[in-house]
Amino acid sequence: MTTRLVLDTVALAGETPDVQQPWADLGLKDDEYSQIRAILGRRPSSSELAMYSVMWSEHCSYKSSKVHLRRFGESLTDAMRQRLLVGIGENAGVVDVGDGLAVTFKIESHNHPSYVEPYQGAATGVGGIVRDILAMGARPVALLDSLRVGPLDAVDTRRVLPGVVAGVGGYGNCLGLPNVGGEVVFDPSYAGNPLVNALCVGVLRHDEVHLAKASGAGNRVLLYGAATGGDGIGGVSVLASETFEAAHRPAKRPSVQVGDPFMEKLLIECTLELFNGQLITGIQDLGGAGLSCATSELASSGGSGMRIQLDLVPLRDTSLTPEEILMSESQERMMAIVEPQQVQPFLAVCDRWGVEATDIGEVTDSGRLVIDWQGQRIVDVPPGSVAHDGPVYERPLCRPAAHDALASDSAERLSRPGGGAELRATVLALAASPNLCDRSWVTDQYDRYVQGNTVLAQPEDAGVIRIDEGSGRGVAVSTDCNARFVQLDPYAGAQLALAEAYRNVAVSGARPIAVTDCLNFGSPEDPGVMWQFAEAVRGLADGCRELEIPVTGGNVSFYNQTGDTAILPTPVVGVLGVIDDVRRRTPIGFTGPGCAVYLLGETRDELSGSEWAVVVHDHLGGHPPAVDLAAERALADVMVAAAAERLLSSAHDLSEGGLAQALVESCLRRGVGVGIALPGLDPLVALFSESTSRALVSLPTTQEVRLAELCSEHGVPSTRLGETVGIGGAAEIDVAALFNLPLDELRAAWSTTLPSALDNA
Amino acid sequence: MRVGVVTFPGSLDDVDARRAVRLAGADAVPLWHGTDELAGVDAVVLPGGFSYGDYLRCGAIARFSPVMGAVTSAARRGMPVLGICNGFQILCESNLLPGALVRNDSRRFVCRDQGLRIENTATAWTSAYTLREEVTLVLKNGEGGYVANAATLQRLEDEGRVVARYLGDNPNGSMREIAGICNERGNVVGLMPHPEHAVNDLCGPGTDGSRFFTSVLSAVVAA
């Protein structure tokens, strides 16, 4: 955007229909520009053009994904609606968790900014999702972060990962939000395109739900929080809708937003006090597309009109043009709709928290969004045409020709280690591999204790947060995705991501009730990518229907690719569960010697896409493990019942690395050893197969009979593997007739991988 | 018994500190940074967080808040004051305690369960511990490295004013592994780790932190 001396008003736009406008530089296609002219019956003013371009970008309009995302709504059943208080389409979904309490949660991406500027990109990603949760009327209570970067030994990973982790920590720690889980995954496909997905959980009472709607003509529009600056201008349309190669044109220089978590902390406390005083009738956070998005969405959702006096917006940089003010993505801002008689009390609360608030306009019944600048009209549009009725594309999709070859190249045919010594070395190698090793280099940079309600946090299977100190009610959350499985079969792979997150929540003792997803894919203009996307959404929607838990919201991130090479398709799934009493949660670690150790579920020869295939053979091909959601439900029923009856000392989900890695993690958590005999399978399969619907549990021997009853009641196979033995220096993993592995040796291998690669990086 | 917990803009562990005070059996009284009224409290906790966004320097702005004027005079008269993490930084900035806290030597924020040795049980906040007792609290800070000049360190050691020291690897580069110190009188204690996060078995590493809060109750009763 260049600064002009002449203001392009609505009147001028009407008088000068033939002025050439830079619609293409703003990311609009020619038919989209024609559509805008048809809607307005004239050419758009430059401010209107800015608004349409940013709101019709892929990031804001979901124009390529919308036709597929409808599946989530269409597959809802009455059972799935039962707990759903607010569904897809609002800032975040809200589910009932009992006792009049509700929980809102959502996961969102901030991928491209985090590659350009890892610290600020990740930090503002956290800030954005926290404001979404806050805007629902909820107090934010926990964060999770799901990170994917290039290979650990790549030079750029040592720039990106430490920056991203410091950014997630720097922002989240300063907000006083415990970070209780997430993932860190290394894969070459993310080298030029890291994924930074952040999930926030908030708690509110049913009657506290707030919506992003402007209604009631005469109500005031208040902008509060940070002043508007020049950061992030065009961030949405540029960063989220084109690849970096295309971004060198001068008008499209990417600019990452800069966060101020202290301001956001004040904004949280101030907003909660405003809700508490019932001073807000509608609210929207300012995120992607800033004022363009907030004004048009509020007016469109409320079925109303709005008049804004743009020159009242407090600025950090007075040289900003109206177009830039409309597009700015300056952080830590909110917009509230307030009844006229509440404006003074509203301003008083803001003043108490030192938060600047400005009355910039009013709700009207005109059905038009009009914006004035220094007495002249610069925007006059139907708000729905900006916010909700953007273009929708049925992109061509096509199963890539190479997919058959990939699917037929099965890992089950790879050479397998023979004796105990080789298996022992393989267990060690996997435990020390970047994707399975100790995560504490990352997670120790996050405050997991603040607020004093964290019952379980990483490296546990799910983060568990107490939400009611009186009753002990709590929620459990896990995010998961094995993108290699999605690459091998997007439909099944998305279901496997769902199944894993569901299982992680259930083994912690909570009943899964809702889903959020962050769908990270390559370019939607590539039919092969679009096929992956469509298949993944179909798989996820079908899977949710079978598990009877609704998708309540989420985010799509396209154009995650370097040149023509897309990332592994990565639909990250977050599952939320509820537990009546957090004292009954089940942790992953063996608690002491003398407990019986069982494997629940069935193990098959399923090694394609496994960690073993990748770490040992650098191989990816074949079919991912079979999906059996009925078995997942049965396992979850056993785990939830067992937790409620306090049968179990520990429970750990089996996923990447199979039984071997589950044993490693359950032993190392508290330094308790185990002696087991493998069931009569090929030992390689028994240790490293990644068959689904399985868990490793330990329990006092007095409870074995009851566990057997529960398993038989729900049809879950159970196999007694052995017992926990030994603590301290003598503890080891002893696999009868094959090998033994002292925990000290194992811990040394497992815990040094990340520090040795990243310290002093 | 009334224990005040100050909320500055950017305080984060104020809710946790109030919970710890209540669990110890006292009334937790919220104190607002913008007032110099201490509401008749018997003791004050300055909680962790990022008061005023840590702008300028941790604790540097909080020192000038109205409430700190009142806390500083009360502390000089003998009122028990515990500064935790950011609260410790504020006490140093307020010259109620000597030395300063600087960025961790690792240059990274660290959050972990941390072993400590209690080395002074004569303070208002540690009388319920036994001398040289080893406890586990939560440590979480970005700027927790305790530094002071040689003369100050020597004086702290000579006068037995090191209240707690880190066990094992030094987590943040603190001189002489110092995790907490007190003033000459023993009523003002600054501690980098967080006792308020270790007051129940469910949501922290055990209950080793509780006695900071029960200690002060006896101190106030005895006073």
C-alpha cells in the first residue's frame, strides 16, 4: 500500500469507475474482483478493496476448505449435540462438562510467521488463540502446543525450534497459563515450513457464554487494548495465502506481528471483570484481518449494521493510512458491543486495569457497514459480503499417481533383527531418536504449575486440569497426529490421529467429549494435496461420528509447502475429556515394585509408517495400522471405569514406538523397573508394532481379578506381561530370554538427544 | 490471622499464594498495587509473576507502586514479608534485601521440581522446618540468578542469612547456590522457588511448601 495524498472515498469510487486497482497484488483473482464490483454496483474504494482482499483470503474465508468442512456439521447426531452449547463458526466451541460448568477450547496454527520470525510468530500464535477463548466469555486455564520442525540435525532447526519454544514459553508464561501438553515432531518435510499449533482451554459457566454478535441499534462499539500499529499489515493475505517464493513483490512484504504478553494479561483480567459486571453484549477479538474482520463479522453475525469513525482508533504510528489501519494485525486488541448506559462503567473497569478503551462507533439497523475517515465515507458495504459470503471453491482433487506405489511398499517386508542383543540395541536407538526422546529440554521452558490446578502435564499422555476445587471436576486434553500415517492413507491417518488423542485422554481416566482440529496441508491448488485434505476431513468426520464426539471448532492452514513440495499432511487433532474427580486420574509412570503389568488390546504385525521403520530403515510406505474405533471405545470404557474405581497404578497409551517405547516411558517416569515376558509373537512385532487401541497398565496384584472382569465385560483383550521390579540404581527393563536394559543406561540415551543438539545452538 | 497477598498488574501466582495462605489456616486478603492501605494484615506475600510486564527490569517499577510504600514501612517495623520469585526481585529492588536477580545463566526460562536445603529456621517464614532439612519446591524463572558483591555474600554467610540453597545442578547460576535470603531481623524473606505450588499432593510436587505459610502464623502469634 502506498500513501496517497487523495483519499479514495466511496463517492470518488462511484465517480471514477475506470481507475486501475491493485487487486492482484492484494491476492485477489480477477473473478473475485469482478464479484466485489457486482456486490457494490461500483468499483470498491481502496479501503473496501483492502477489507475484501484480506477477508476473502484463504486464511479468513476458508474458501477452499468450506465445502469439505461442512461434513463436520452434517455428521452431527443428537448424541453428539447433547453436550454442545456452541458449535463450529464461533470463536471457539463450548461444551457442557456438568454442574453448570462449560469448557471452551480450540487449536489454531501460526505456521508461516513462525518460520519468518520464530519467537514472535509463536508468541503471537499463543496470544491469538488465548483471545479467541477469552472472547467466548471464558477464563483461559491451560495451553498446549503442537510443534513440527525439520530434522533435529538441520542447521535451520536450531534457529527455528529454540525461537519457537522461547516464544511459546515467553508469551504463555507471562500470561500465567500452565502449558500442560502438546507435541514436538521432527521430519524433513517441515524444514522450510514448521508447524506451530497452539491450543487453549477456557472455563466458564453456562450463562456466561458470549458471542461475536453486534445487535441493538444504538449500542456503542468499543475498541480496547493496545493501540494500532503497523505490524502485521497484510499478514493474513500475504503470509497465509501465498508461498514465500511468490511473496517477493514489494507490496507484499511479509510482516510478522509483535506481541506484548503483559498487555494481554491485563486484557484478560480486564475482560473477565467486564463480563462479570455484565457490561458487554457482544465481543470479538482482533486477530487475522484486524478491524476489517471484527467489524464485518460482528455486524454480519448480528444481522445489523455498524458505523465506525476510523480516525478515532488510537494509533502507535500516526502515519498509517486508513487502509492500513483496517488491515493491521496489531496484537492485544478486542472489540466490544456495549449498551450506551454501560459505556461509563465499561471505561472505569478498563481504567482500573490501565487498558486504553475508545468508543469508535455504533450499531445501526441499516444492514450496512459504513466507515468514515475525517468526515468522509470510505467504506459502505453489506457486512455479510465481507465476512461470510466470500467465494467458495470446489477445488479439483485427484489421488496422486504415486500413491499406489507408496501404499504397496510395505514395511512389513523390511529385514528384522534376530536376537536379543539386536532388539536391545533397537529399543535404545528408538528411545534416543529425536521423535521419541525426552522432551524436557522443550517443556521445562514452560510454566506448568501456575494457577495451581495442574494435575497432570507433559510427559503424561494428557494434560489434566482441575476446574472446580470443590468437586474436583477436571478436564483432560491431548493433541496428536502421526503425519506419516496420514501420508500413507489420509482417510485412515486422520482417524488414527483422532484415535490416539481419544485414547490419550481415556487412559488418563477422563471421558472424551469433544474434538478440535488444526488441518495443516500444502497448497489447495494442488489436486493431490486437495485429495489428501478431502480424505482427511472425511475420515475425521466419520471417525467423530463413530466415537460420538463432535468437532467443535478448529482451523485450516494451507500453503504449507516449500516450492512444489508439500509438508506431510498434518491434521492435528485435539480431544477434550471430562473427569468427575481429578484425584482419580491415572498417570503414565510405574509407581513402585510389585505391581502386575498388563497389555490391553490386540497386537498385529503392523510396522508400516512406524518409528521402527523410519529410525532403523529410513522407510515410509505401506498401509498404516488398521483403524478400529469400536475397539478404541471399548478400551476407553475400561480405562474410564478402572480410573473411577481406582484400580490402576499407571496407564500409558501405546503409539509411536509401540510397546517398547511405552515400557521405556513408564519405567523412566519414576525410575521403576519391570520384568516381562513377551507374548508369543515375533518379538519385533511385540515390541515395535504400532497397532492401535492398546494401553500398558500396572496395578496392585489384588486388583487383577477386577481388571479381568472389566476387560471381559467390554471385550478388551488383556495379556499379563509381568511385574514391576526394583527401583533406584538396580532398576532395569528385563525382557525374559531376550535382553535386559538398566534404566540408568536407558535414561542416559533418552535424555541427552535434545540437549546435545540444541544447547548453545 | 490475616495475610495480605499483593496483586500487581502482571502478577500471576497471587491466586496460588492466597490458596496456600488459606490452606495454612489464615485469611488471605487481596491487596491491590494501587493503594497504600494494608487492610490491617499481619503479614504480606509478594507473589510471583511479571509485575508491570518486567518492563525496565524485574521488580523495578513495582518498587514505586503505592502498596510497596506501605509494605516497605511495615517491613522495617518488623512485619513478616515473603517475596516469591518476582516478589524476591521486588524486595531486592526495594532495598529490603541485598543483591539482585539476573537472567539465568542458561539464558532460558526453567520450570522444574527443585531440591533445596533449608539453612535458616529462625526467620518468620521458615521456623516450622528443621535446620538443613531437604525439601522439594517448584522452581520457575527466567531471571533467577542471585548475584551480590563479595562483601555482601560474605556478610550473608556470616550472619546466617542464606535461608535456602539449591541442591544438585545449579538451575540458574545463582552465586553460592543461593535460593533465598532474609534481612537482618529475619522478618523479610526472598525466595526464588515457589512454596505456594507445593501445598497439596495433587497439583505440585508434594506439600513441602506448606510450612512457609504455617511458620508465619506462629511468628505473628509469638510477636
